[in-house]
Amino acid sequence: MKGNKLVIGGAKRFLPFCLLTFLPLSADAQQLLCLDSCRAMALRNNKQMTVSQLKQEVATNLRKSARTKYLPHVSAIGTYQYTSEEISILNNEQKTALSNLGTTVGGGLQGLGAGVNNFMGNMGALLTQMGVPAATFQQMAGQMQQDMQQGITNATGLLNTEGQKIVDAFRTDTRNIFAGSVLVTQPIFMGGGIVALNKLADINEELQANSAVARRHAVVYAIDQAYWQVVSLKHKQRLAESYLELIKKFDSDVQKMIAEGVATKSDGLSVSVKVNEAEMTLQKVNDGLVLSKMLLCQMIGLPMTGEITLTDEDKEQIDLIGPMGPMGPIKDLESSAIENRPELKMLGNTVDMTKQTTNILKAANLPQVALMGGYSVSNPNVLNGFEKKFAGFWNVGVLVRVPLWNWGDVAYKVRASKGATAIANLELAEAREKIELQVNQNSFKVEESNRRLTLAQTGIQRAEENLRTANLGFSEGVISPTVVMEAQTAWLQAKSQLIDAQIAVKLSQVELQKSLGTLE
């Protein structure tokens, strides 16, 4: 924030000193801690801060995952399938016909042989008439008929065998099928879905970073409140001890005066009641201090029974170095808060995320194009007939998906997403108004606490002068013990109000820093 950053007592200059010098030497050693060291320890110990860091790592990994959608993806697929029946290219009639091809052909040749026998009979009769010896011709015809029959028999067997080979060759034996492929897919155009997905991942990572800052501010704010609560109670403890010592001394003086007859027993009883009240007040402060230190130890990760001392608790006056200077126009503070507050940034991230979600949904209605390629193998394969061995081939192609009709499903989802964007915008506008109000309120609190501090400082001067005058008058015997006790009570109240005013100044500064988003 330009010229408007809040500085708390220059504490950052002392952080190395606090961290390096005041580390405990043993488990029972007293630890001296400054505000910045308490903040650092609380941030390390807070489990929600660790959760925020883990969420940031998750968001970073999701962003890296989204980047891979631009790159080609390679996958390998392997399958085995057993079927009860195998694929058959030939039907049963064709298998039977091919297996009995020789028999079928042999039957035809037998008819041809009968015709040849008739022809040979006619030829023998004609040759006999021409003077050729019948025995010679019959012998020749018988030999020829025998050779023909043998040839038909051999041809039948051969053709049956070859037909069976053809049937066996067409057998696929696909009851055991092994297949595998390596597929490469490269998206070319996915309707803008991949671009929107990557933007969504980037915004989510930024959202988690802003969430971590908001959590850090909350932890620092809580530790500051616990720290100054301990400081306030420690100063009030010393005040209560001083008051008890003062009232006891006054009680002793009154008892002496009673013994000398210049004071009444009623005066002594009144003072004794005040002594009891002072003792009870001191006991309450002591108990509150113990509980407050237990809370602080729990927040910074130390044993709740640990012995700690804060650098501001033993100072005579609470250090108010670096209070709020001129804050400038309130409009500048509001602009700074709107620019720096992590809560507003988170709501802005939510708006952007809903817009990218809408773009992803719209992409489902646009064409999608991807380049595909790979290598496939199978056993059996059909690359060279049916072979019982592995063989494969390369392939490349383009996949185009064009949505045609989905009954308005995507349109309804887009409308719903736009509605979520409108809701997020309204929440963002409402948060801006609340933060502007918070800045105005905290600015007023800072000014009010400064005025209250000035009045308390004036009041303590008057109370001390009043007490001095009352003590002087009492010692001279012109003022009663009741008046002195009233002056002591007024002094106690003025001192307590001064402590409260000083703590209020510190806390109002912290609250304004938190509302401006500059609390670090």
C-alpha cells in the first residue's frame, strides 16, 4: 500500500535476535519471545497452514496434468479371447463337396469309362470283320480298360486329398485369439476444451495461493491478539501487585492510627475489605495470565506448561513506536484493501473459474478432431491367409467427432454454469461492500483508540496528582481514609484504562492492517 503500510514497533528488525538468542537451553529453560518470533512459530506450527501448502502442491500438480492434454498420448492394449466356436469361411456343404471332390469327379469318369467300353466293343466288332484277330484286340482293350480304371481310382483319391487340403487351409482356428496394439493419439482441436481446462488449472493454483495468504493473515491476527492479551495481563498483574502493596501499606498506617486513637475501627475494616478485594483481583489476573500463556504456547507449538516470557511484558510502558501515521483519504484505503485482500482475490478466482467451466461445457457442442496412429498385431492373422503366428501392420488416421443431438443437455449445463458465474459476481460485489465498511470501521477504531490513549494519559496524570494530594492530606490528618481509598481506586482505574488504551491501539492497528490485506 503506497504510503499507508502499518508498522508495529519496528519488530521486524529484532526477529533474527529473537530467533537466535532466545532459544531454550533445556526443556525447563525460560524462553524470551518477541512478537515476530511468535508469529513465525505459529505459522510453522499451524496445521491449517500445512494444509494450505499441501493444497498448493495439489493445485500445481493439477496444472501440470492439464498441460499434458496438449501432448500426444501413447497407450498399449493387449487381449486374449477364447471362443467356443471358430469362424468358418466355408459352410458345411462346401466342406463336404471339397472333401469328396475326387469321388464326385470319379463318378463322372466312371460314366465316361462305360462309354469308352461301348465304343471299344463296337470297334472290336468292326476290326474283327476286317480280319484283325479278336483275341489280340480283346487283350489290348482289356489292358486299356484296366489302365483307365486304375487312373480313375488314383485321380479320385488325389482329388479327395487335395479337396481336404483346401478345406483345412480355409480353417481359421479362431477359438484362441491373441491381439495387441500400440495407439498414439494427438488432439488437434477439442472445441477449446483443453485451453479452458489449462486456464482453469492456472486459476485454481492462484486460488490456493490466495487461500494460503488469507490463512496466514488469520494466523498472524490470532497470534497478535493472544500476544497482546498476555502483555496486557502481565502489565495488569504488576499493577495489581503495586495496588495490593499500596493498599497494604495504607492498611498498616490506618492500624497504627487506630492504635493511637486517631482513626476508627470502621476505617480499619473498610481498608481491610479493600485489601481483600485487591488480593482477589490479583488472583484473577494471575489465573487469566496463566490461561493466556497456555493458549499462546499452544498456538506457537510449545508445551502448554512451558515457561515463556514476552519482550513487551516486562517493559514499564507498552512500546507504541510506529503507530498509525496519517492514513490519507479513506478512498485510498478502500482501494488498497480491494487490491490486496486475499478474500476478494479468491472470489475473483471463483468468478474466473466459473467462466472457464462454461467454456469447457461449450466445447462439448463443438467438433473435435484428433490424429491417431499405431501398430497392431494379432495371432492368428489374415495378412497372408490365416496363419497361426503373430503379424501386424502400421496404421494412421484422423478421428472427427461432431455432436448432432443431445436433447439440449449441454445447453442446460451452460445456462447453469452462467448462473453460477452470476452468483459469484454478486458475492464478489457484496464482499467489496463489506470490506469497504470494515475499512471504514477499523479506520475509525484506530482514531478512536488514539483519542482514548490521549485521554488515558491525561487521566493518569490527574489520578496520580489526586493520589499524591490525598496521601499528603492524610498524613497531615486533614483527609479521612475513605477519601484516600477513593483516590487509590481512581488511580488503579486510570492505570488499568491506560493499559487497555495502549493494547487497544496495538489491536486496532492490527485489525486495520488485516482489513487492508497488509498484515504480514
